[in-house]
Amino acid sequence: MTRKGMEISTVAVIGAGTMGAGIAQVCAQAGWRTHLHDAHPDGLAAGMERISAFWDKGIARGKTTEEQKTAWSAHLHAVNDLGEAVATADLVVEAVPEIMDLKQSIFQQVEALAPPEAVLGTNTSSLSIGTIASVLKHPERLIGMHFFNPVPIMSLLEVVKHEGASASTVALALDAGAAMGKTAILVNDVPGFATSRLGVVLGNEAIRMLADGVASARDIDTAMTLGYRHPMGPLALTDLVGLDVRRDILLNLQASFNDDAYAPHPLLEALVAEGRLGKKTGKGIYDWSSGSPEPCDLPDVK
């Protein structure tokens, strides 16, 4: 239910990258009219293609039917104009890069264009929700909605409330998550929230161990998947999330806590500098050119 007791019928997703496309996909699958918007037409087209390809892969594997794809596709619309995308939205979810000024600017525009009762969700993985909300006329409308990659598969939604968020805004985010098939946890607005604060530290330490020659990347990952029953090792997960994303979260935590324990390891910095950002670029800690993580040479940072 929305803040006025109305059912969600339209969702706008701002940003058609990996996360935005995934969020739009699960919204369409939930049966909502879904508007996917991106400032760059090529990016919007790529996001729509990514969703279609995901459904096609599901059909090939027998997990999705042609009828389901047809029904879901009917709910999904690429919208080039921001005003048109949010004009009738009950929920707007932003999924743009982790840049505070960018997110604040987008939400200022959205607040002026979307219906006054629309709830505004940000998919930030580490930035302060309260700081993003501080530029709004009605900050109580903003809530953190942190999804996980790949969004259609990962079942967790981290709902992050800042001090000014209204109870109805929090309730809408939790209800929306359930409608998308997610299990939602409610977290207060602290640096790194719950998941990023734990996840990036584990990933950064795994990179340190790799650089120190403790074990190979594959063996470090196997230690966690078999020894601690993690579904994916910390190094493969870092590649999946994006090395640049992980680096930016660490820098944010380092600044927020004034603690160099969160400083990105030099190997992580070197990989990002080389443009090796993980699976999305074909190579990071692993080589993903075959579709699966394979060992590859790493920069010497000693």
C-alpha cells in the first residue's frame, strides 16, 4: 500500500545499469507498470536488452515460459524523459552511481516531477540516506532500498531508514520488497548500513590475503564456500559486485569513521586503475571471458 492506502500500480526506476535493470525486471515481474529511465539513450537500450536476455536465458533453462516473458514485457516500458517516467509513479527507485551530488540532484528533480504522495527509494549501498534526503522539501518521503546483484536472483532487500523517514514510507518500502519476492531487513542509517559494512571488509581482507600470497584466489574463495557455507567466495563476489563499487564503499567508510582500517588495499586500487572492474568488464580478480571465473595474472603491488 502507498502512503494514502492505494496499491502500487506504477514504479519508476532511474538508471538502467546492472542494478537498475535488475530492479526494473523484478518490478515488472511483480505485475506493476514499470518505467525504466536512463539519462543516456544507449544505456537505456542496453538495460532493456539485459532484461530481455535474462528472460531468454530462463526460457532456455526451462525456468521461465514464453508466456511469462510476454506478460512481464507488457509491464516494462523504456522512457527517455524523466518527467514522463515519474509522472504517475507510486514508487521511484534511483539506481545511479554512488556519487552524492548526483543522487541529490536526481531526487530534487524527481521530487518536483513525481506525485506528492510517491515514495522515493535510493539503491545506494553506502551513502548516507539522511544526507541525500537533506536537499528535499519533504525528506520524509525518502528511504534506502538496497538491492543485491543479481537483483532477480538475490532474495535480500536492505531497507534503510534515516531519522526523518515517515512510518508510512518505511512501511511502503517493506511491502514493496515483499511484493517483489524479497526478504527485507530494516537497518538504521549508519555508514555502510549492515551488509556493505560487513561485505566490503571481508572482500578487502581476502584481497589482502591474495596479495600476501596466503593462497590462490580460488582457494581463498573455496575456504569460505566450503568452510563457512557462503554461497560465493569473497573474491568472486567482489568481481560480481564491481571492484570500483567496492573501492568506493571502502573510501566512504574510511572517511565516515576516520579509520584507515577501511582503506582499500593497493591491489584493489591497482585493478580499478587498470579498468579491471570485475565481471562487467570481463576481468577483475578473475578472468570472466568464458562466463565463469578463471585464474589470471594480477598486478604486482609489493
